[in-house]
Amino acid sequence: MNWSQLRGHSTQVEMLRRSLSRGRLAHAYLFAGPPGIGRSRFARIFAQCLLCQHYQDTDVHACGECSACRQMEAGSHPDFFWIGCPEGKNEISIDAFLGDPEKRPRDGLIYDLSMRPMVSRRRVAVIDDADMMKVEAANSMLKTLEEPPPHSVMILVPQNLDAMLPTIRSRCQLIRFAALPTSDVAELLLEQEIASTPEEAQAAAAMSDGSLQLATQLLNPGLRTLREQLYQCLSSADMNSVGSAKAIIEGVEGLGSESPVQRRNFSWLVRFAQEFYRQALLEVANPGAGGPSLTLDVRSFAERQRKQGVAGTELIMELFDRAVEAEVHLASNVGTARAIEVLLDDIGRISRKRRKLAHA
């Protein structure tokens, strides 16, 4: 692993390089930023740089060839520790830090960090999903953060910075990460063979908020089918709001019965509606600007509204505003299915009202 395998975080690498060149290696870092942008991977590469036997700390680089780097690649370095939320769980228990009750106090991450390094200059621990530590687990870390063992470095990677205890946050050096550029997300989707065409990759990247994770979700075949179904509905000159809402809700329910999954997918549908009208507005203003990635549904809808002149543009803007309002409703815990029903009903009503005014 090395920095060439990572996208979009050169500023953070340089920030660490300057800090280490001044002898300011922190005992604990908190990597904050949007999910799905590579912070966990960044943490692992940074850890390898700190353990590499060839380069100095100030280089913030890993050779990839020394025994330490090879052990990191194999996941067997005795001075590197990784903790994350177990699959199927929603929290990290105190056992990960203190060990099983019958083995305490000679087990767990806190004990491991207190020991002298075995083969490297230091011991490095990454706590992924750090915001999912149970309160007692987080509290068990406080003394280690306040009085860190010599030659130890901890890197915390939360999904939600606001969910971290203030006592934990205040004892770590905060490093903020930004979303990835759209071009980087599109290239990663193609490189990792998640998207099959550049057009598909670009479309998913444009809506991903700079997150490879979200872009990958968008390319889920079931969600992509729902997007196409919604676009057909929105492009219809005479929308059947009730029938369309029923079919779309059934499609969402078919993708997962769990409430968080359904809410996420309903949220994506609202985002899809916003993107539909945003693209249509751009196409009306500059025909052909969308290129080959613009769907036929958006193109035909935009062409129909362009013929209406100013009235068509105003309709698209009103519909876009209504789609934005639906996102606010979802965020305020309005019933997801009901929010989609009302959104499509309002879109049909607004469109009919505009047509009547145009023919009056």
C-alpha cells in the first residue's frame, strides 16, 4: 500500500508531512469527513508509513519492500492493531479494549498498546467506526489518551464526528477530509470495475457527493431500475401519480424490508428527482450540453419544456424546488412512503396547473 493507491487526499498527506518534519507526531489522530471517501484506507497507509523500516517518519512514505511493509500487506505486523465494528453489530464493545473479562487486564487493545514494540519503533492502532464505541468502551480509552504509552500512536476513524464523546475528541489531533472530486470517483468506479461504462461511472459519481461508497450503492441494479422507473414517470406528459407511486414504493420495499434501508432508498429517489430536474434545466439552457450520459427521458422532457419558453423553465424550477422540499420532509422523519406519494401527487398537480395556464 502507498499513497499512489489513494485519491484526493494529498493535502492531508502534506499536512502530516509538515507536522512530522517539525517533530510533532501526535499520540492520537481523529480522521473526520464524509463516509466512503477512503479515510480508513488512508489510516492504514499512514500506519504503514509509521512502521516502515526504510523511511523516516518525516518522509511519510512506505517502501513496500521491507519486512514491516510486507507484514502490513499480509495483515500480520505484530505492532499494528485494527479494531472496527463487528459485522452484523451496531457497536464496539468494551471487550475490544480491555479483553474478555476472564483475561483482564492482560488482554485487549489498551494492554497491547502498553507493551513495548516487538519489531518497529512504535505500536500503531486504528479504531475504525470509532463513533460506534459503547460509552464504557470509549471511557476505557480516556486514560490511554490522557497518558499515552511511549512509542504508541492511535488513529480514530468515525463515521459521524458529532457522535464522538467530547472527552475523546479533545484528546486527539483532528484531521479533516473533504469529499473526493467527481472525476476521481468516476475513475475509481471504472478501475475497480464497479461501473461498466464511462457514462455510467460519470452519472453515479455526479450524484455521489464525492463518496465512492455512495456511488457504488447507486450502481446497485435494483436501485438503478428504480431510478429508470422514476425518470419514466417524471418525463411523462400525463403522469399517473397514484399508479407510479404505488409501483415505486413496491420497488423500494423489494430492495429491503429493514426501515433504515428503505429510508435510504427513498432518500435516493428524492435525490434522483432533483437530479432529473437539474439536468433538464441545464439541457433547456444549453441543448446538447449533457452529452451522451443524458438519458432519453430527461432529454425528451427538456425538449418539451424548451418549446414552452419561459413557462417551461419556470415549471422545471418549481418542480425542482418541490423535490428539495421532499428531502427536508424525509430528514424530519416524515413517513418515507407517504413522502413519495405526496411528492409525485404534487408533481402531477403542478404540471397540470401549468398546462392549464399555458392554454388559458
